[in-house]
Amino acid sequence: MRLCAKCNGKGKLFNFDHCYNQKNKSIKFLNSENELKAWAECMSCKRFTGGFLKPVDAINQWNMGHIYNDEEYGDKLQKEYVGKIYSDEEISKFINQTEWDKYCIEIYFTNGDYERIFFDEYDSEFVSFDMSIYGKELNKLILEVLNYIKLRKLKVKEMKYNKN
């Protein structure tokens, strides 16, 4: 691999074999929808390539200088996304129809980020740590989620129910 195109730092190839801890095998990860991917990353500036199923593809992208910081990569993903975008009404309806005693919600954005919202029975409130949402009223939760999305100019590409 060549030196980093941005800072001339040393690059390193990462993949599942480097990140997966054999001692603490995670069946949850293996049964998830995540695919095993390889990527290259600068050890100095922390810029990285996208994830690829074949390590050689990550190396090729690195050598061509296709590397990003988190914000740049999110912008790239958002610009490239061509699928369905959920409206505020669809998001509201999805949240409203959630059986909170059984499920939490995962919201996936076009920039690669996602948020998880759940009902904390202990404190009797809705919680999303990353969005800093804590509240007892469903309508207020919906408004805060929509406001979070709007302020950050995010677009929702997928919403899922997950078991609590």
C-alpha cells in the first residue's frame, strides 16, 4: 500500500480477522445482516476507504486516494444513495405504531449513521442515547426525532423493529 494521499502517513488494512476477537465470539454479530468487510485506514490522520468484501478492493481504493474522514464519507454515502427516503409522516406513523413493550426502533440514515430508540421500563421513558432523547410522552418523542433529523439534514432510508 502507498502512503496516505492526504498526510503521507502509513496505511493499514483492516478486516474482520483483525477486528474479531476469537476469545469473545459473538454469535449476535455472526447472525446479523453485517457482512465481513475490509478497509484501509491511515494510522496518522485516520482517513479510511469504504468497506469491501475483497481486501484487494480496499487496497486499490487506498492507492487511488479514495479516502475519507467520517464527515466526508457520510456526505459521499448520502450523495450516492438512490433508494426510498421516508417522509416525516411515515416516520411519525412508524414510531406511533411501535409496540414498545416488545420492540425498539432502529432508524438508518443515508449517510451511514443509525439511531436506536427504546422504551426504558425502569425509568418509564423513551430513550435514544445518541440523539440525547429522554422523555415520557410519545408525541414529544416524535417531534424530537423529526427535529433531530431536520437539524442535521439527514434522510431516513430504513426503519426496523428489533426485539428489546
